[in-house]
Amino acid sequence: MLRNNKANPTIMHWKQLIGCFWPVLCAFLVFAVVLSGCADSGSSGSNPTGDNDTGDLVVGLTDAESDFVKYEVDIVSLTLTKQNGAVVDALPVVTRVDFAQYVEMTEFLTAATIPVGRYVEATIELDYSEADLLVEGSGGSAVPVDTNDIIDDTGATINRLTVSVQLQGRNALIIAPGIPAHLTLDFDLSASNHVDLTDPAQPMVTVNPLLVAEINPENPKIHRLRGPLKEVNVTEGTFSLIIRPFIHVISGGDDRFGTLQVVTDGETFYEISGNMYQGEEGLQALDQQQVLTAVIVIGDLNIAAGRFEARQVYAGSSVPGGTLDVITGNVVSRSGLQLTVKGATLIRAAGSVAFNDELNVLLSDDTTVGRQLSKDQFSISDISVGQRITVFGVLNGDETQLDAVDGHVHLLLTTVKGEVVSTDGPVIVDLTAIDGRKISHFDFTGTGIDSANNADPNGYEVDTDSLDITGLDAGDAVKFRGFVTPFGHAADRADFEANTLVNVSNVKGLMIVDWFPPVSTAISDDISGDGFSLNLSGVGLFHRLNRAGVVIDLTQLQNPPFIEPADSDSGLYEIVEGGRRQFFFTFDSFVEELKERLAADAQVIHVIAIGMFDDANAIMTTDVVSVKLQ
């Protein structure tokens, strides 16, 4: 359903609309979005539904990797539309979100009790009027984007926008009593935004949004839950938090965002006011904390069991926003007891949140060090270049240096990305990024046992002893998640200790290509039931494939992309033209209709497909395709 909102004079109607379904075990949905400018009149409000029964819905928010250092906007409202047209509000208050901070995890946004029934549309209203966007400049520094330079594809400045996601047919959101449903929204920054750095000091950002919606996701990311403690049940191994998403202050008993139960086990790690625990001992220590104590949980959403399972729990003064200033970022260089941290999100002791592109950190032998997923004590020698860290200390007056001499450092799971060079012995990777940061930012001086053995980003050694690397070959694009080897130990140990591997070649990708102006030659003349190729001549701003945050520019491939059906007898295919959407459940029927329209001089605005991509032959094998025509 397309909402016909009255447009603000400065905002043009968005041209992009994608509706496509991704059938998996629990209904995996992918849709591009209609963004239409609307008057600044707030959200629509709840309509009476007449339903007596209710069910539970938990909503999470995540993002795909991008070139944005910061992408902070306001979510004004989140509404769900039932099949009968009734609208239900699911977000209690305006919530400010930095989408760039949620590349490797999903943040719980709200847990709402809503009327039972079939929901066919989710709508988010975004306010860009006070957006705070930082892009990575050519020299690596964070460059701010003026709000007047955040535009749509017509060049009009974006203020407030409505994002509508169609959840139709068999893949609708079903709310039933006693069966919690989970909706994850992924605002894909890489696929949705084009950054123009023609003027390095004044970047232009064109937004052409793509939203991924997953209902009961089959393979969810790690989730983060934050909020004040509500209750602990040591006997059942559970505790509950009052949800406070993103940067909402963790204090007080306001439960408008809902509450969520957390399940623990003997493998759950705890850091409570600087003390480390594991298993029931940690839960008992949490039980000793006062009600409404600040807590952050990192864990897994177990859809099959219908519960949230904790890996790591932080509580008390181990949660940012207490008596110390706290920064989180990646170490880009180290000299003795001084670190340089890039991408430092700063939370002041008073509760304010800021962003410092680079910040120095002072250490001492008295600085305590802990590590995620461990109750062991570590030392400052474990802090090396590339490592993602959270540091508790005292910020100096000009906010350029954090004194952690008597403070605490927590080593966080770090993600390295690159291309496999060799799998003989330690896996050798040619690094392209660490936690989304370009490798050129990192100075590996001092990481080795001597200057000749410093970590080499072009030949980065990854210890994969705990992982199955069967099928991993030279040339594969990979992501490893783990911890950087202690400072000064490269060469006598691998550079990185991995505990998670993602072979991007085995991950479904999202392909988006648009043509501006629209053209009739975008799809090959030999289109058939076997597939069709794309002619990239005249492409617009978007011509990329995104797989687990690894983005390929399709115009740089040797062969033009070819789209073929995974199964000619099933799938979900769509043609959008003139505001009308037509769905097909076989590739042959989709292709026949598409051929007729192209023969009648229809012009292609965009093509979107989701599936497995063969890099060597540039073939996308898919059962989800959306084509928009003019």
C-alpha cells in the first residue's frame, strides 16, 4: 500500500518502490521502501482495532556496513497497519538513532503488546531536520554533512520522510496470543546512500532508501539489550530489563519501551562494577544489585526457543554513563602507554553523548583490563593496533585525551575484513578494513617482536584453530570476528585470534542497480526463462552488490551481471509500473510479462535481486527480483 502523504514544498515524492518476499522457515522479508515527504505533523496515532486479544512483538534495529562514521537521525514513529486498515503505534516516544553504530549487531528498540491479527505494512517516520551525519573523507578524517546537503534523487533537501514497508500475503506479520514475534529492520546505509565528495569539505549525500525487514530472522545477528534492571530469578536462570534503546538514559522505571526477559546459562559472562564472573555466580551477583541498576546485555536471539540468551552482561559502574567518562572505538596506533583511538563514541559521566574522530588514551600499569566473553584479567599489553575497546577514565578539558591511568579497558570483539591470500598454516588475509575502518588509518608500528615482524595488513595472519575453514580458498572475501594479538607479539603468534568466520562467497547478497534517466536498454534483448543480463551503460548512483557488509561496484566487473532463477517453478518476482505492483510466482511468467512491457517501450528505473552471487562469472542466482519501470 502506498501512502499518499501531502508533501512539504521542499520535499519531492520518492521514486523508489520495491516489494519483494523472501520465503524461509519463519518468513524472511526484503523490501525496498517508498519514502514520501510529509508535513511535519507527527505520527498517525493508534486507531481503535476492536480486538480483545493481544500478542507480543519485539522490534530490533540494525544496519549494513557503509562509509558513514555517524548517521544519526530521529525515528518519530513506528506504526503497523493491519489487513483491515487499523493502525497501531509501536514506538512510544521519538528516538534518536545512530545507524552507523549497529553494523555487527542488532539493538532491541521496543517490546510492544499489540492486537492479534495479520499486519501488512510497517511504517517508520524519519526526521532529518537535525540529522548528524559524518562521512569518511579521502584523508580518513570524519567530515560533517550539512543538513541542506542531504537530498533525494531529484536534488530536493530531505526533512521528514515516511518509510513504508509492505508485508503482504503469506509473508505478513502474524501476531497471535502466546507466540512472540520478532521484527528486525535493517536500514542498509550502503545501499541507501550515495556520498559525493567532489568538494571534500562539503559532501553531498543522496538518499535512495533500502530497508530490509526480517520477521523471526533465521540467522539473526548478535543482539544488544540495554536498560535498568527489573528483576532477577536465580532459580530459573533469568532476569528482566526495562528496555532503553540507543542513547536513552538508563535510569528510572519508565517502561514505555517495554520489558524483555533474558535467559542465562553456565557460559554467560558478567562484568559487574569491574568484577568478573561466569555462570550462576554472576547471576547471583546481579541479584545483589539494586532494582533499576543500569545493565547492558550482548546475546543471541533464539527464534526456535522463543527467547533472548545472554553471552555477556555488564552492570553497575561497568555500564557507560556512571562516574567515569567512557569512549568506544578502535586503536589505530600505540606508542608505549599512549593509544590513539579512532571513531571514539564518547559518553560523559554526566550522561551526554558526543563523537570524537580521534582521541588519545593514557594507560599505566594500574589500568585494569578485561575482555568480552571472558572472566579472566588481562593486562595493558593485550591492547594492540586494530583492537576495538571501551575505555573508562577521565577526559581532559579540551576533550582530546582520556586519562585511564586509574581506569579500566574492556577488549571488545573486533571484525577484520579482507581477501584470503593463503590457507596454509594460519590463514593469510589481505586486509581491507577493521570494524569498517580503512586499513590506511592503522599504524602497525610496534605490533611485532621487532620492527621487521610488525603485523602486515597485506599479509595479516589469522589464527583459525577453533574454526572449520573447509572450503575457504585463496581469493575468497572473508570476515573474521575475534581479538587482536597482544602488542609486540606479532610473528611469534598470529596477528589475530578468530572465533567467528564469514565466507562472503557463501552469503546471500543484495544487488541494486538504478538507471538515471531511465532507459529501455537496461535489460538484455535475449531475456528468457534462463535469465537476463544487465546493461550498466547509463547507470545512476546505485550499482552495487552488498554481502555481509562487503560491497562490490558492479561496474568494475569484467562481465555484466546476469540474473538467473534459482528455481524456475517457484519464487517471488515483481514488476512495478505507474504505482501498480504485479507479483509473479514463477520466473517464466515474470519474464514473459517483462518482455511484453519492454517491447512496448517501457523504461527501466531499477532492478533489485537477492541471492547467491558467483564472482567469477558475475551471475546472481535468485528467487527474488523486483523491476521498476517507467
